[in-house]
Amino acid sequence: MAKHDSDHLAIRAIIENWVIWRDARMWDRFRTLWHKDGQMWATWFQGSYEEFIKVSAEGFKKGARINHMLGAITVDIAGKRAVAQTKIAIAQRAPVEGVLCDVTCHGRAYDFLEKRKGKWGIVMRRHIYEKDRIDPVDPSARLKLDKKLLASFPEGYRHLAYLQTRIGYTIKDELPGLDGPPLEALYAQGAAWLKGKKL
């Protein structure tokens, strides 16, 4: 097997294991996917992967239910650095305005990876939020949203942000979406990473 192929497979394994181990709360295994300085950015959290593990575990105990599904993966490798993009769907279930709902958000995981001492690991994970929707678990239920609050969030993740706000999270604004300056800035950051620049 060519070196490039083995690197690609190693990175793909990291991305696929991220979803299984995170959603199954296999935190000891999840830790092996990251470098020590790894950072995780999402709508509701920005910080170290260790803190992400802590708040995710605490959230689950409080009833938070978040799952991830993966699609196609593409990886750009430049020496010991890589950027991977993966089609992803984020699903969360929680009560919204007194109605149990599912929110599904489609987009991409955008991972900055590096090979250190022969081992690939995540240095930063970001998400690109392309579109989302909210559905009552009971299709006969009537859901009435606060239109002003809903419109205050970016289009790509406004329903996800609405749900997460209602259960007590503070949501980061101006995250990358289907297009626009935040997405272009993320692409530029990825290109710079592959050229050896710091995050």
C-alpha cells in the first residue's frame, strides 16, 4: 500500500470512529483521536476536546440526546498535515415549546489533522451548517415557534440553535454555512494549515 493511501485510511478511520465513540460515550477511545492541543467547535461549544468530553457527558446525564451520521469523505494531505471534509447530519431530540421535537442539521465536518510521531490526530474540528429542520416526534402535535428568536439565528442552523437555546445553551453566531464570509474564512484557514501555518 502506498504511503498516501495508508495516511488516507488512517484519517478516514479517525473520522468514522469519532462518530461512533462520541455518540456511544466511549470517552477513553474518543480521546485517542485527538492531539493534546485538540479543539472542538460547534454551535453550543468551543474549547478543548477534554472540556468537550466533560460537557457532553454532563449533558447526557441531564437528558441531552445528540447523534451524528456520516456520508462521503474527502481528504487533502500535504506532508504531515491534512484537511478532511465529511458530509454529516446532526440529530438532536429535546422538548421545544412543550413539544418533543427532533432537529436534523445537514452539513460537513471540517477537520484539521496532523501526523505527530507517526500518528495522525485531530488538531481542530469545525462544522459547516448547510440546512436544518425541526419536526415534532408526534406528527399530530402542534408546534409554535417564536419567529423573532428563530430569525435571529443563521439560516443553516437556526432550528438547531433554537432548540439548543431553549434547553439552556449559548449559541455561537456566524458559523460557516452554505456560503458567505465565514465559509470562505474557513476554507482560507484550511489552505493556510496545509501550507504549514498555525491555526
